[in-house]
Amino acid sequence: MASKALGNRRICVAPETKVAILQQAKTYPDRPSRVDVVETHMSWVFLTARYAYKMKKPVRYDFLDFSTVEARKNNCAEEVRLNRRLAHDLYIGVVPLTVDADGNIALDGSGEAIDWLVKMRRLPADCMLDYLIMHHAIRQTDIRSAALLLANFYKESPVIEIDAVQYKAQFKRDIDYNLRGLIRPTYGLDVALVKDIHDAQLKLLRNEATLFDRRIAEKRIIEAHGDLRPGHICLEPRPVIFDCLEFNRQFRILDPADELSFLAMECEHLGVTFVGREFFRIYEQVTQDRPPGPLVHFYKAYRACLRARLAIWHTHELEKSHWPKWRDLANAYLRLADRHSQQL
């Protein structure tokens, strides 16, 4: 709950009140005909015909802290800064949600700020890469501009110096964490399969350590996007890649081959393989870097397990009747992980 001192009074505005106000068309300067809201774990996104406004939830986890108004303001500013690297004119800026002395709440008003929102141009849904894949409307030629944008970003990004031992140790910790997060009996997943998949990853990490050492020696580690999924790529005439992982820099310190493997794996999950191949082909063409095949399979298996864990964890917050949907999704990712683990 946010609070603000106004004169001798102290006004508290609950998150649900803010959401209710932001769902009203009259709250917005351009008076849209309707406002749609999309809720995620960490934010609410309010969609008008022309714009999208994202407000962070007042949450705190081990890996992020949005618990104060100031923290949310700083994170909004960081989101805009980072996403302008690959999304040019999409991110307009940060706007306040304000309350005046009479308690009137307004978007970008003249009162005191009780919260902050990221303002973006609204993108056409039918140009999103995931939409195009699912509607069988994607062609290899459609991908080239976005792949070039991404490959040049990787090529021009400063190298991040990182210790090879720590790099491999972090993967081991993450693999162990994914394993523990997937084998609980209540999830109903194939525990033997889960263990086999993770054993294969750990075996490669242990027996082929030079694959990872070489990536660091070749100075491939950069501050990347961090959440490169098909739903975060819009294939407009001038493509944009948006919604990067802004709240924790450590999660963005990546091998581009890892990030491209994540994208390729997600496209495989949607039913196509040529999209990932094309992104890799153009990356190799631009950067002269050809990641080893076993390393790419490792990254894909690792990322698929991560997505399986995130999917099954939805069961912690949903009624049991909703569990089959998320169990099916987790199993789909585990099948992908198994396919790539067998290539190790």
C-alpha cells in the first residue's frame, strides 16, 4: 500500500485502487474508447488504442525489490534506458500517477507522485513473432531485419569480464535449482526423466568445461537482453526487440549463444525450427562467431528446464483445477529439454 503526506493528512492508496483508476478511459489524456489490462507476476499493463502503460507491482523477491515508490520509479527509468538499445522509438518515457490535496488521482497530473508507469507506443499484435509463428504466417525473409538488429547489438556490446570458474559454478547452481524445483511428487512430472535431463547437463558441464572456458577466453560474454522470447520481438518494417530483463543486471550477463539458444528453443516450442537457425546464421555472419553444437544443445536444454520450472510453479498460486494446463506446459518443455540433452 502506498502512502503520501499531504499537509497534515496522510493518504494511503491501495494497489487495487490504482488499478481501478487506470482501467478508466477518463484517466488518460487522449481519452481512449477503452482500456484493456494485462496482469503479470510483476506488473499491470494498461492498453489503449495508441499506448501501453506498465505499472510495477509493489512486490519484493530475492531477485528484485519493487516494494517502494522510489524503487519502482528507478526501475521504470532503467527499463526505458535499457530497452531503447533494441527498441528505438517504442519507449516514450516514465510518467507519474499523482494525487492532489483533495485526494484526486490522475495520470501525469500536478499532484504528488504515488507511483510511476512506463509509457510505450502500442505495438500491432499481428506483427509479433510468436503470433506470426502460431498463425503459420512467418517466412525466413521476415526475420532478417530483426536478426541483423540483434546480431549488430551483440557485436557492438562491450565485453563483460567474468571468471570462468564462477561462470560454470553458476550454471551448476542453476541446474541443481531447476532439478530440485521439478522433482516434487505433487507436480506429477516424470522424476526419472527430469533427473536424466539434468544429469546430462551436469555431465557436459563437468566433462566439457573447455566449451565454457573458451567462450570467456574469446570475450563473448556481454550485457544482453535477458529475456529474448518470440513475444518480445515485433516484426514491424523497422523491427523492435523489447521487454528486456531490466530488474537484475546479473540475469543479463550472458553469452549471446545462450540467449539465441533460448529464442530458438522457444520457437521450437511453438513449432518451428527455421527461425532459430536463421537468427544463428545471421549472428554467425555478422560476428564471425560459430558456437559449438554441443554448447548450443546444452543452452537449449538448460533454458527449457528453466521454463518448465517456471511453468509448474504456477500451481503454487492457482486452484487445482488449473494445474493440468501448467503441468502440460512443463511437460512440453521437458520433452524439448530431453531432445537436446540427448544431443550432449
